Amino acid sequence: MTADDIFLVDDNPGNLSLLEGLLSAHGYKVRIANGGRLALKMIHKHPPELVLLDILMPDLDGYEVCRRLKDDPATSHIPIIFLSALDEPLDKVKAFGVGAVDYVTKPFHAEEVLARVETQLTLARLQRETEKKNAELRQAQEQIARLSEQPLAILHDTAGWAARIAREVAHTIGAREIGVWTLEDDRFVPLAAGGTAAPSRERLREALDEIESDSGDAPAVVPVLGLSGEPRGALVVDGPDVEWGIVQWRILRSFAYHLGTALELGRFRDELATARKQSGETLDRLTIGVVLLGPKGEVLFANAAADSILRRKDGLFVAPDGLRAATRSDTVSLRRLIASAADSMGSNSEEGAGGWLAIERPAPHRPYSVFVSPRSAARPPLSHSMGAAVAYVADPDRAINIPDATLAELYQLTPAESAVVRELVLGRFVEEIAERLGITLLTARTHVKRILSKTGTRRQADVIRLILLSCCR
């Protein structure tokens, strides 16, 4: 469609000649037709930006021409101004009813026609620009949605994912190329750099300042920040023809956010792998399941006992959105404990964060005993990892290996008291403990009181917390 293309329809040659001359003199491209049927054929072949339409014509009146144009999706967007000698209110009402945007009565004044034509052309241009922006916004939203898909695939092949998304984003925003660089040991290392050059640390600092000022202008270097807020790399945007705007900036920021998250989680994973190796596979020798969790419940690590439990999926399992229980109510309670532990990180309220929960299982199995604690409250190597919370999972159908010697060394517990502690960790109540150990209820209660006194705790949940955090070394 040619810019400023106006189509005139009138069966009066004098009117056509006058209007054509007037509009052409003001820079418009003008096409004409002396009848309604001819006008429809010509308009459908090459839609104009605006139609000036007479009403009284012998072959097909202006009302019918307007109605047919508005009924056709290919031409319904074209603004139509009626030019007619009919000046009764009902005529104007009918014109607007079939889709006209304006109405000029004959004889017309040149200045009035020009003003109304320019007004409608301006409105049409604004409408097209709005539709274009909306389309760009929808495309950006779809692009951003795709960035958050398949989080596990991102962790398994961060470089491949980054290269693919960089190509898609570059195409979307009109850049020639987007290079992806990671920051390792204070120097930039190519992840999917393409032909881009590594940015300097000074340029990265400038880009960070631009983000903090929130100027709205997207720089050629976009910082990639991890979940902790620390720089993990940078996007280098190559393309002087890029027209920065809020849509393009939003896509770049989303790409940088997801990339930063993947890089930091990958680093967490590597740190955990190193910690496991350095600890001599101590965690895998535990009969208690140990699960390191992210702030939203995502599973970052599970020792051998926890991995066996999660694979059985008989009460606990790993879903795409994190650790889940078999029942909805247990999942809600579990997520609440994880959020409580994660939110307490670095605060003065860690002591009461997290908590204990019994997770239901299919019969005849007894519920899992799960205790959630802030990560920093755990012992090495978990306390030095980058997760937010630790879930300890005890299977009551399996013996818990907490040696008497360890409990005696840490809390001066007797063998009898140690036996009670192992039952408490499994989530059993005092009455059941007495029956299982073959002691009286009074004796069991006495042991519990002594355990609380020696460990400096007040409740069974506090004992479980203390024992697990102390023994899961």
C-alpha cells in the first residue's frame, strides 16, 4: 500500500477533477472511479489509505459500497469519508451506521476537505503504529515465555541453549548478533560469543550503572546477573541498526535474567559436586535422605538415600516446579516450610524457621518424617553450598544410622536415650516408642525429658532438628 494513497469515487466528472487537483497539489497520490462497482474492483486490487465516497451514484450507491468494504476483512480497516449533497440528519446517521468515519456536505470548502483528510490519515497511521506495537509486545511476551521453558535443559546444556536463544533474540530485536560471555575468575570467557569481542570490566561497570539508573535505553553490553545479584557474564549486542525500545529492552533483560539464573545454578551444582567429593561421599553413606533446595523448592542435590526415596515416588517426588508430596495438602505444607527456611536465610530468625512434617504414603508404608531447615544451619559441606534450605527425610520402614557413640559424644546421651532419639527422628510418638522398645510409657517419657534437658530443647520437633543438624555431617 502506497503512503498517502487516496481513492475518489463520484459519478460527477467535475467533482472528480476538482478533488483530484486539490489533493494532488498537496502531495497526495490520487486514484479515481466514476462508479461504485468499478471502485470496489480497484480498491480490492490495491487498497488505499483513505476513500472519499459520493452517495448518489447510478450503478451502486455509496452506502452499499461502504457496507461491502467494511464487510471484507481485507478492506474493513480503510477509513471512508462521505462527500454528498444530502445534508439531512438521517442521511448522516445512515452514513455513520454503515461505517463512515466522517461526512462532508457539498458544496464543500477546500480547506475543510484537506483538514478532514489529514485528520483521518493521521488517525489511521496512529492505529497502524498501535497495532504494530501490540504485535511486537505479543511477540516479546511469547519470546519471554519461551525463555523460561525447559529449565532442566538449560542446566544440562547452557551453552547450546544460550546460543539458540541469542540467535532468536537478535532476530527479534533486529540486531546482527548477540554474543554471550561468562565471567570466570574476573575475566570474560566465551559461552556463545560468535563474532563479538569480550567486553571490558569497565564497560560492564558502566552497563551496571545504566541498569541501576533505569534510563530505559538498552546498552550494547547487557549485564548478566545471578540470583545473588552478582555479575555472572554479559550479553554483547552487535547491531547499529537496532532501534532500542521498551519491547527490545524487556526481551534482552529476560534473556539475561534466565541466563544468569542458569549460570548461577550451574555453579551451585558444581560446588555441590566438589563438596561431595571432598567430603568422601559422607552424605551418600547416611541412611537419612538429605535434599538441598533452592528458594522455590527446586531440588539442587539429593544424597543416595534421598534419591532412592524420590525415585520411588510413593510420597515424595521431584516435579518440574520443585519438590512435591503425593497429596496436595502435604505439598502445600511442605512448600510453606521450605519458604519459611529460605526466607530466614541471613536473618536473625533462622532458629525457628522450617519445621517438621509427616508425609503420607500408600499403605502399608508409614509416613515419611521430613524436617526442613535453613541451609546455613546445616553442617559442612551443605552449610557451604549455595542452596536456601535442606530437607532431611527419614523412612520409618528403614533403620536410622545414628551411632550411640556420636550421640554420647555430642549430648552425653545413654544408649537407652539414643534408642529413643532414633525413634523420635522417625516421627513416632512416645506411646509407640514405648511399645517398640519394650519399655513402659513412664520410662519412655522419662527418657524424653532427659533428652530434652541434655539437648537444651523444649519440644520433640526441636530434638529432631538438633539431632539431624548435628549428625548429618
